[in-house]
Amino acid sequence: MATESSGDAARYAKNLRDELDGAALYAALAAAERDPLRKDLFAQLSEAESAHAEVWRRKLADAGAVAPAFRPRWRTRILGRLARAFGPAFVLPTIAAAEYADRNKYAGQTDAAPLAAEERGHAAVIAAASGPGWRPGAEVGRAEPWHRGMSGNNLRAAVLGANDGLVSNFCLMMGVAGAGTAPRTMLLSGLAGLIAGACSMALGEWLSVSNAQDLAKTQLAKEREEIEQTPEAEQHELALIYQAKGLPKADAQRLAAQIMQSGPAALDTLAREELGIDPDELGGNPWSAAGVSFGLFALGALVPVLPLTFLGGRSAIVASIAASGAALVLMGALASLFNGRSATYSAARQLLLGAAAAAVTYGVGALVGASLG
């Protein structure tokens, strides 16, 4: 019985900490939000999490345990600072993914039944606040998760874009070092790799967004033609979409009829509901997307290059490796904000994988250098 009580107290303490972290995070979002409606939304979520925390604080007291001192987790503090620096929209997809993953965290706790429905509601609210393009797992499922500009998940895009530049240029320079070349040659190779890689990513991003815009424009033109030629069919299709979202059949048909009679708003609504296209954006600006891709890649690729600009000899190579290792640890820790792992695990994994990749390219460079020599 004592063991069961001790286990309950530990569970209460963990739940209390989770709720306090949630309250602190939503309070930070509210403080950073300029829009009064969204500010009030985040403030209400913070108050709800604080109320949940009080439930577990009382249970701890009833169990004869003292609530531990609270300090927001590293993840909570970082997300709060990013929200203040770049706005809540920058971190909302990351928070939405975490809320979605934790939406059933009280499912197996019978004494938390009154809180379970509210937690699932919080996940739905944050998903809605993240925008119509957010879907659970959508970011993870992309073949190139950062090669979409800054849409969808800004934080993930920034971390993975900079990490791409860091790892690719670090491995390139280690391959050159393995061939036995001088640090000056390594520096030139690193600068060339930085410029070439950043330009390649920028061009790829420009093409990606431009092609997406062309496709969206083509689809909109076809949808406009269908509205003009077969308005009844489009109205029926729109009614079915609303019915699939939960509206009663009569209400769905009435709403679809009203929209189809509203002129230009019909195309706007069908584009959003049927095609998943926002006519006001059409995929974003290809030039700004290209600039973001260039900057993110170059930022990461610059890390192994910098030490060679002011050091020479073996110390320059050692400094480049040390700087790249430190950057890999930082990238791994930042990745823990959206991968659900601890910062220590993510940082260690990133360092080991990056070091392994660099070791392989160093070995290939040594073999090629020896054969050429």
C-alpha cells in the first residue's frame, strides 16, 4: 500500500510539473501575441492549465507529499523566447504537434478523467490556431521536411535547414582534410561548398514554390470554369464537404447554396475547402523562400569554415572540428523541441551521427589522396 501511495505521489508530481509547464508556455504566448483575440485565447489556455495544476497540487497534499519547486523546463523556456523574438506563429506548429501527441496522456489515469476531455480540447484548439495547413504528422511525412521555405513549421525548417548546411560542409571539409591538403585549401573548399550548396538550395526552393504557384493557379482556373459551367455539381460537392465535417445534411446544403450565390466568395471557399489552396497566398513568395533557404544553409555551412579564417596549421583543423561538434550538439538540442526526445538524447545522437559522417568522408579522402599521391 505504501508503494502504491509512493507511486501515486510521483505521478501527481509529474502531472503537476507538466501542467505548470503548459501554463507557463501559454502565458508566454499570450505575452508575445499582439492580436487581442489570440492573446485572450492563449491566456485562457494558460488559466486552464493552471487550474489543472491545482488539481494535482491538492492530490499531492492529500497524499502527504510536498509539491516540488517549479522552474520551467528548458524546452518551455526556449519556445517562450522564440515566441517573443519571432512571434507565436513561429512556434505554434511545434506546440500543436506536442499537444496532439499528449492529447490522451490521462487516458490510463482514472482519477484524471475530468481533465482528459479538456486536454483533448486543448490539442484541437492549438491545431486550429496553427492554421488550416497544419495536420498531425504532416511535417514528419515530407520527403524534404525543410525544403518548403518557412511554411508549415518555421522552427523545424530553420533547424533542419541550418543543420543541412553544417553537416554537408563539415563532411566536405573533412574529406579534403583526409586527402592531406593544407588548411588554406580546406578554407577555399569550405567557402566553395558554402556558396554552391546555398545557391543550390535557394534555386531548388525557388523552383519548388514557383511550380506550386503555377499548379495552384491552374487548379483555380479550372475550378472557376467548373463553377461557371456546372454550378449545381459544385454546390452538391461543397455540401458533401460540409456534411463530412459534421454539419447536418440540411444545414450543409443550405450553407453551400448561400456560398454559391455569393459570387467571388464561392471560388474562394471551394479553393480552400476542396483544393486546400489559400487564394491569397498561393504557396508564398518564391524569392523570399529562396532567400530564407540560402541564409539557413549558409549559416550552418559557415560554422566549420570560420576557424580556418583566423587559424593555421593543425590547430585550424582541430578548431573547425570542435566548432562543428558544438554546433551539432546545439542543433540536436534544438531538434528536441519538436521531436519529443530529451535534449541530451537528441544532442548526443546528432553529434554521433555527424561525427560518423565526417569520419567516413575523412576516410574516403585519405584513400583517394593516397591513391592519387
